Amino acid sequence: MTILNYTEDHHRFRERFEKFCKEELTPFVDQWEAEHIVPKSKWKQMGENGFLCTEVPKEYGGPGGDFLHSVIIAEELVKTEHMGIMAPLHSDIVVPYISTFGSEEIKHKYLPGCASGDCISAIAMTEPGAGSDVASMEMTAVEDGDDVVINGSKTFISNGVNCDIVIVAAKDPSISNPHKAISLYLIEDGTKGFEHDKKLEKMGMHSQDTAELFFTDCRIPKSNIIGEKGNGFIQLMQKLQQERLVCSIQAIAGVEHVLEKTVNYFRNSDAAVGSIKAEQAVQFELAEMTAESRILRAFIDQLILGHMNKENVIIETSIAKYRTSEALNSIINRCLGFSGDYGLSEKNTLVRMARDARVQTIYAGTNEVMKSIIAKSLGL
Ligand SMILES: Cc1cc2nc3c(=O)[nH]c(=O)nc-3n(C[C@H](O)[C@H](O)[C@H](O)COP(=O)(O)OP(=O)(O)OC[C@H]3O[C@@H](n4cnc5c(N)ncnc54)[C@H](O)[C@@H]3O)c2cc1C
């Protein structure tokens, strides 16, 4: 069943990126997991090869591709079985704030570096006391002449150590309506009063530099406001569709990857698994998981198409994010079980994938929040 029309160019792009992943990423994953960070030089290599910010137009230094190029990057990266180099977060979640809402000055200043890998980006919404309820954030942005002075802290920020720029959501404390008080501000690494070197130890995604960010009287020019002042909350909501779709694409690609590995294991490893592949219980489990995977794939591809046609599919992307992330967690765990004790060995990369998958039900809006959105759409 073909839903998406990949061109010859897309197929060649996928082949090139698949090769890049095999040669330039996968061999280093264990090292990055141990070091809890991916070196910036790898981001640069990604950019030099046209694998970052694929949708950024050529006039701003990007490769000038389309969303299907982003889909390819997200899907192929999953096969490297690590979450350290979060190119989809940079290219398809953070940078679109700049390309959609940024002034021409900001776009010309930052987009070329974002595409070349010289400028790694992060988005900072979450605070120690404000996660799902973004409007309750406390970080302040106070105008002072031609500047804005930022104070407060953010937590669990992906790319938080490596980032050269961060888009920060903060409130003007003089405006009481929280939805009108939030704006997005672009802050460069090295700006006085901005510290971001505190890596967080977490359950999975060990090679991903998730960090706390601190802002103390951090002064930036007013021209670094992304879009119109006071529009931050609306901007964040507008970009949720793509953010949750990207998460769903990664999750379904993960499901497919794990199933392919597991089926191959049963097909090709007679000696290792003895006769259990002949057991109907195993066959039925794999058949059930394959059925779920294929149904989700059709739904996601249809959503990609709708998104590319600029349809409003925010409810459907909430459904997708919830169901694909749950499926990923459950399918990895079921596949782990087939291998008995080896299933839990650190030598089994499914163990890493299981750890990394857990967060997918939490970030980009928790699955409880997804269910609230779905329930609201039902008039409940
Ligand atoms: C590895 C990792 C990377 C992250 N990267 C980023 C990043 O780059 N940038 C960024 O800004 N943030 C990031 N986050 C933060 C993430 O977006 C938040 O963790 C998430 O939004 C949930 O917020 P919270 O953790 O404060 O949980 P809370 O909002 O405090 O929720 C706690 C629990 O209550 C439930 N809950 C909350 N509200 C409701 C409701 N209305 N109805 C029902 N249940 C509810 C939640 O589902 C959850 O189970 C990251 C988090 C992790 C773990």
C-alpha cells in the first residue's frame, strides 16, 4: 500500500543517509552513550552532507528539500539505535520557529549555521515547576531600553549542553494574562548570564545531552524576539502538530525496526532459539505486533500527507503520538521477552531501545495530555 510519493531524489537521499548512519554514526554509539554526549563535530558532518534542516530554503543556506526528507532522516536515525544526535528536534522542531516566525535579519543570521551544523539549537519551555501546563512558567523577560533581561531556569532541555542557540519561552511579568505574556527569545551560547553545562542523568537517551539551563540577568537585544511579542503561547501551539508528528514518525520507525530485527532473528538463528520459532504462541505474537505496526504505519503516512498538504491534523497527531509511543514501548518489551536472559543483557541493543523508548510517552506532551486533547475533541 503506497500512500507517500517518494521521488527518485528521495530514494537516493535515503540511500546516502543510510550509508552515512552505518559508517559515521552507528560505530560510535557505544562511545557516545558512555560519554553522555555526541561531539559537535558529528553535527557538523551531518550538516556538511545536507542531512540537517532539510526543509530550509537554499536562499537561507539550507538544502531546500521538503518534509519527506525530514521523514527519511527521522526514520533512518532510529536504526542507529540511539537518541543522542537529535537532528529531528533541531531541524524539524526548533529551527521551524526561526524559519516561520523569525525576522529576515534573524533568518539570514542563524539559518545557514543551523543547516551547516555550526549552530546546534534547543527549545526551552519546561521549568522545574511547569511542564504540561506551559502557561504556568515563571521565567521572566523584562524590557529595558532596547534590551530584554531574562531571569529563571529551564530543565530537561534536549541538546542543552551542545546548543549554540536556544529558543526560550519567558513571560513579561507586567502582563497578567499568561497566554498573552509569553514570548519566544533567541539566546546565544556565550551570552553573559546564560549557563548550560549541567547535564542530567536519566533513565535512557544516555548519549543525549539533556540539561538544565540557568539565566541570571541575561541581557539580549529586543531584536532577538522570535515573531511578535506576546505571541509565544500561540507560536508554541502552532508548532505542536509537526513536533508530535515527528515523534510519531520516530516511534513507528522504531516499531518497524524492532520487529524486523526480531523476525530476522527467528528466521535465521535456529541454533540460538532452538524450536521456539515453531511455537504458535511466538508466531501469533509476531503476527499481532506486525498487524499493529502496519495499521499504525498507514495512519502515520496518511498524517504525513495531510500535514504536507497543510491540513489541520492536530487531533490525529495527538492520537498518533499516544498510540505509536505506547506501541513502541510494548513491542520492544514483548520482543525482549523472546530472548530469555539474553533479552536483558546490555549486549542486546533492544535493552537500550527499551530505555530510550520510555520518554516518548512523556516529552512533546505526555500521553495523558494527548488523551485529554482527544477527549476534548469528543466534546467531553
Ligand atoms: C529526556 C527528556 C527530554 C526533554 N526535552 C525537552 C526539551 O527539549 N525542551 C523542553 O522544553 N522540555 C523538554 N522535556 C520536558 C518534557 O516536555 C516534560 O517532561 C513534559 O512536558 C511533562 O512535564 P513534567 O515532566 O513537568 O510533568 P507534569 O506536567 O508535572 O506531569 C506529571 C504527570 O501528571 C500528568 N498530567 C499533567 N497534566 C495533566 C492533565 N491535564 N491531565 C492528566 N494528566 C496530567 C502527566 O501526564 C504526568 O504523568 C524533556 C523531558 C525529558 C524527560
